[in-house]
Amino acid sequence: MRAFAPGIYPRSEALVQATRDLDRGRTSAEAVAEQTRRDVDELVSVQRDAGLSLLSDGLLGWQDIFRPLAEAAVGLDARPLTRFLDTNTFYRAVLVDGRPRLSSPVPAPDLPAGEWVGTLPSPLAFARAANDAVSARALAADVVAPQIQAWTEAGAGLIVLSEPFAAREGEAGELLSALAELPAAAPLALQLPFGDAAALLPALADAPVAAIGVDFYATSLDAVPSGYPKEILAGVLDARSSALESSDEIARFAESLAARAPAGVALTPNGDLQFVPESIAREKLARLGRASTTLAEVA
Amino acid sequence: MSGVRFITREIGSLAKPSWRVKAVAGRPLEESDFSAAEDWGRRLDVSGHEELVEGLRAGSLSKSQVDDWAAIYAIRLLERVGLDAVYDGEQKRTEMYDHVAAFADGFEARGIVRSFDNKYYAKAAVVETPSVAGPQDVKEFEFVRAYTDRVVKVPLTGAYTMEDWSYDEHYGHEGGLGASAEHRYEARRRFVHDVAVNVIRPNVEGLVAAGAAWIQIDEPAATTKPAEVPLVVEGFNEATRGIDAMKSMHICFSDYSALWPAVIELEDCLELQLEFANRDSRELGTKDEDRPGYAETLGLFKEHGYPGVGLGVLDIHSDFVEPAELVRDRILYAAGVLGDPERIQVNPDCGLRTRSWEVVYEKLANMVHGTRLAEEALG
């Protein structure tokens, strides 16, 4: 059973200090970039040691999930601070000042081709972050799709589209319409962090993505229809809790889920791990890997 | 002479001067730090500031003494820009969450998480029922009281925010995977109750006994989970019920539509001090279309008639210095919507800790000037 950790990973204490120093004029952007590289190297090492199937660079330079794409596109800007769901973390809402169009794709991480997982905002989430000043379909076609294309050509093993709003809205029509604008051949997954996915799962069975990510700290196992046709990215690490999960409990849960999801199950956090400190995230990744190993041994 | 007089005030935190940060952290100070202490001491007319500079250069000041100086500087800054109500810029506190979590029993530090951009906060986990041995901020208040003749407003972190910003390894620990929503809500309710009664209330009682006349409960997490706003209200009431002082609540960067009708149950709450400017236009004007950051929320205040509004007129996340005329127009617009200027007082959106003192000085001075312009216009 595959295991990996898409999304924004927490910064190390050293990187936190470096970015604070940068804001206070006490260090240079180059020094922060160097510390970021060290953090990425360390994160890759942690993921390899944990035996994870796909590697992430942790998006350690990203200020929020929307900002890099907003900055890489014409017609978009980012300014007002806006709370991210029911967390104490904020993103800058996207301002639309023209027809959005990706001008220069966000660079792919420097990781082996086919072995890395990238994360992007889903088109619907992007539209919501822009207060629907532009449609999800338009953002899908003109911003997200070319970015997906660029990362696919750069060797992405999987691109996870983070969609935190749809589960709370409970309606999939607009989302499905936007997803239809994305490259059909790209290795895509749609993740629904921090929300009860029960109402959406039936409609998403036909979504043009290979896998659906479900937060099982907000969604019951019974909500997954028996025989579900898509791979499930099972959110089994609670990215908003400092409590450490039991690898054995994760493995048992995954076995139960696998019985309902013949297309496959992969183990993931239920959202960005940036909501816990790095030391805790690191231990959670280790436990995710151990659960995956346990399942492999049982198989 | 205008018949309307608004009370201008800050919300809470100011940035800590570099000399304070380095001295308390035990890091070497540089010439620029000494200059900052000297320049601001002179500019704010801080009595005896030469002693501070000398002490910093000699390394002869204790951390406590440095904290005291930072508080005095902050008080003088807030006085100098003309605010009616002041505190000490929370110079003696780490930050609003850690200040409480580090003092109370029952919390354990877990590390740093991001708030936004390159801003972070320390987060703790509750591991047992929280409690305190005594009131936390009485000495801090008494110090401020001794150094100013202005109205003193004491900011305290609210019980709900303490609950929401903490990891829970005690109340809902057994919840986790598969727990019901009702189970999670009840666990959070017990957590809020215990913080309000065992941690916040002893502090409020101690402060008021020491002479504090105005307690501000900060609840930036108030609408994080809209269904839990009643817990915010419950926490406020349990922490302040029957206390003989002015009481208000500060909330920011939130969905204010979630506050009503629950906030009508706030007992004896003077006002809600809210952030507005962050979501507003920077153009002048007093029409609805000129003030997109204010219209919707002020409509709620008008509709429900309670409580009063502490009108955020400064965007604390930008170095943009709001012209006095923009402040004036924001106040005039609010007065027009509410139809009753008596329900309005004036403040920044939130604490100004992310701005330099230079920017803070200009922003607050313009806020006061703009407020006076609004008073003239209304008079």
C-alpha cells in the first residue's frame, strides 16, 4: 500500500528563524534559500527513511497554497489575509485584475522523475480564494492546466489537487466541470482536506482524476460506497493534532477501507502537515511509513 | 466644539524594539540598537532614557529592567500619538497565546506553527485540567498604571482562543478517529469552561481588585468554527460575570456574520472591537461602494442593536499609512450606517506588532487626527 505526504510541510526551527530574520532585515534571501534547500534535503531523507512511495519537497518556500500560482499568473494578485477554514493559519485571498493566465509555470521540485508528488490548489478552491471573481473553469483552463502540464512533463509521479472547500459546500457540479478542463493524461488526485467527504464521494466517482483524498478524521468509513471505483488517498494522519497516531491502528483502518475500495488505498495525512510543528510532523511521517510497511508484511 | 467625542485606543501588541529583543535574548547589541533607544527616547521624551542607553551599552540591565523600559517607551508612544486609552504594547509578553499557556498549569509546549507568510506562533497541548496559582497580569497592570494618566485598557487572551489554538491531548484525547461531532463539541466546551473559570477569571478578579477599570477579552479565534460561537460567549461570561469593570471583546480576521445572534448573550459587553480596514478600499468616500470592508458587518450591528463597535480603521498588515481623511470617512460611514455615533469608538484592526514603530507612529497619529476630523464633521 502506497504512502506519501502531499501538501505544505512545516518549516524547521532553523528555517522559521531564517525567515523571521529575513523579515527583520537580519539575513539575506540567499541565506533563506540555502536553509530551505537544507530543509528540503532533510525532508526527503525523512521520507526515504520512512519508506514513503512518493517524495515531496514540502512546498517549503510557499507562503500558502494559492500564492505561487497567483504570482506566476497575469491577472492575479494576492493581498487580504483570510482565515484558512477553521484553522489559525491564513492565506492571502486572490485578487483578480484581468483575465488570469499562467505566464510562467512554478518550477518543479528537484526530485527524481516519476518519484515525486506535487500539490496544487484545485480550480474550485482557487476560485473560492478569489471570492469567485473568476470561474473555477476559467482558472482550470488558463492557470491550473498549464501548470499541471508543466509538472507532468517534469516527471511528476502524482499531482494532488487540494480542495478544502467542496466538502463543506457539499456540492460537486462546479468542481467536476472545472476538473474537466485539466489534462486528461496527467496523473491527478483530488484531496478533500479537513472536511466530511460523505456527500461528495458518490458524485466524485466519475471525476476525471485517478484518486480521491478523504479526511477520515471528519469522514466515517461507512461514507465510502462499497466497491468505490477510484483509489482512495486515506487521510489517516491528523495534520491538526499533536497526538501521534498508532501505526497498528492506521494499518487496521486501512485494511477495513481496502475492503470497500477495490481500486486501491494509499495512506496520507488528512491535509497539510504544516499545522503541526516539524518535529511532530516528522514522527507522524515515520508512523505513516511503519503502517505501510506493516500492511506490506501482512500482504 | 463637537458634541461627539470618540475614544481612541490601540488593541494590544506593538513590535518589541530591537534593543529589547536582543537584550532579553542575551544577544549582542549593535550601534543601531543603541541609536534606536536614543532616538526614540528623545522623540518620545522618555524621562531618563539616557540611563537606558547607558545600561544597554554597559550590559548592566537585568531582563526585567529592559522589559520595563520597553513598556515605558510603548506607553509614551501611544500617549504621544494622542490615544485616549493605552497599555504597554504587551512588551512584557511573548505573544498572546504563549503568554497564557506558559503561565498556566496544564499546558505543554509543542513547538512553532505558521500563522501566515513568515509569521509563526508557539503552540501548546493541553494535557490536564488548566489552572493558575494566582492572577497573571496584576504587576504588569500596576506598572502601566504608574506610568500613565490615560485610561488603561488591559488586553487578555480569551478562553475560547486558548482552547482553539491548543492541541487537545486531554479533553478529547480518546476521540480521534471516528468520534462523533457531539463528542468533539462537548470536549471543547469543557476545555473552554475550565480555562475561563480556572485561568482567565482569577486574572480578571486580580486586575480589577488592583484598580483595572477596563478589561478587553481577545478572541481572534471566535468564528473559526462558526457553530462554536456560543462557546466564545460562554467563555466571556464565565470569565467576567459580575466583575465591576468595563468589558469588551476584540475579534479580527473572522467571518463576523457568524457572531450574531450568539453575541447578544454577551453579558455587559461594552463593544466588539473588530478588524475592518484590512478588507476595505483605500479610496476616500462615505458611500456604500466606497466602504466595502464595513458595510456588511455594520449592518449586523445595526440590525441587532448590541453591542457597540470598536471600529478598526487601520490595516495592521500593511505599511500603508492611512490618511486622516480616510480614517474620517470610515468613521463617518459607520456613523451613518448605525445612525448613532455613540455606539462607535475608534481603534486599529488589531495589535500593530507586525509594523515598525515608525509606521505605527504615523498610522496612529493619523488615526487620532482622522477621528478628530470625523468629530468635527459630525458636530
